[in-house]
Amino acid sequence: MKNKIEYINIFFLLWIFFSNAQKSGVSLAPLFQDNMVIQQQSNVPIWGWAEPNSEINIYSSWNDKTVSAKSNASGKFTTNLETTVAGGPFQIEISSANKIVLKNVMLGEVWLPAASFSSEMMGIEGNQESKRQIRNNE
């Protein structure tokens, strides 16, 4: 019985070791995914993690260029991609120890909601409108 427990422990330790070894490749911040839109005619930052002090190559199909970055001692990397005019779909390929391909990437205008959206989310305008609608329906 004691040998069986030792084998199970050894198997478990090996499983942990090999599962962590497979995660040692390049990974991106969750913001970067298939079907995304990035700002046209600008320098768009892209960042993620890789093995410490490793080289990461980032290829963009809209201008057929590869940009290189190097991860720091903790494994983080960041660089910028130069974008062209609106269009798509394109691909971005990020490679180091492994390869990630982002598909259906579009270039265009990216707008972030500002004051009115924030006000409604915080209930500033939304509460007044809700109260008015409730009064009108009573």
C-alpha cells in the first residue's frame, strides 16, 4: 500500500511539472482576441507574457510586417503595431516558444463610451428616467 501511495505522489508531481512546462509559451492580455477591432492609422500597443528575456515576433497581415519585442526578467513584453487605413479581416501572429494567431481582426474607428454612459451606469440619469417612467405608468 505504501508503494502505491508513493507512485501516486510521483505521478501527481510529474503531472504538475509537465502541465506547467506546457504553459511556458507566449500569452497575451485577455483584451487581444479573435474578432477584435483596433484603431486605424495609429500605433496600437500590444502586450503579454513569455519566457523571461525571450524574443517575441508579432506579424500583422495588413502591412506584411513583423515587429520584434523582448520580454523582461519577469516575462512581460510590450510593443506597438503600426496600423493602416480601415479594412479587414486581417490576422496577427504572435510567436515565441509557441504561436498564437488572432483571426478576423478589423482596423477601424474605436470609440469608448464617455460621460452619458458612465452617468447611466452609476444611476445618475437612469434613476430620474426610471422614476418618470414609473409615474407615467401608474
